Amino acid sequence: MRNVCRVVDLKSDMPTVEVARSRLNAAITDAKKSGVAVLKVIHGYGSSGVGGALRDAVRASLRRRRKDGLVREIIHGEKWDVFDERTRKLLDEHPDLGRDADLNRSNEGITVVVL
């Protein structure tokens, strides 16, 4: 049985934006090879309370990966909610994701990536 979701913690050791992007790209490649369907990327929100450089850079990188066809869907943590249409669609595909601790918490420090 394949693992549906893998957590990628990009913020724990406070890397530079370039290091975080490199790790994100490696995580996407590895997840695709391993048959993982979803990545939950932890990038943090930023200590200033207005969003951080890492979050913004990771999300921009993910948008590019979606344009390139490497990523199917991106759900920002603040939209990772059962009232969001994309979230409901993903939960229909993978009901086990309904147990995710960040679901319905409006966590701007994460992004859910559908591969």
C-alpha cells in the first residue's frame, strides 16, 4: 500500500530561501518516484506576523512547478478547510487526509501539494 501523504519540514533549521527551494524540488522528485500523492510542506508563516520570505518563495516555486506540470494542485494552509472546494475534492480522493491535524485550522505556515 502506498503512503498517501508525506510531510516536508522546510523551516525547522531555518534554511535560506535557495536551500529551501532545493529541498522542496528534491522532495517533489522523491515523492513522485515513491508514489506519494500529497506533500504537506511546512514553511512557517514568518515571525513578523505578516508572512515570511520562505513561505512566499516556496509558494512561488510551487506555482512554477504547477505550470511545469510537476504539481497538480496547491492548497494554501489557510484554505486547507472542508469548506474549500479543492480540499473537499482531495479528501474525496484520499479520505485519510481528513485526520490531518492542520485541517480546518487556517494554518498559513503550511501548504498542501497534490502531485
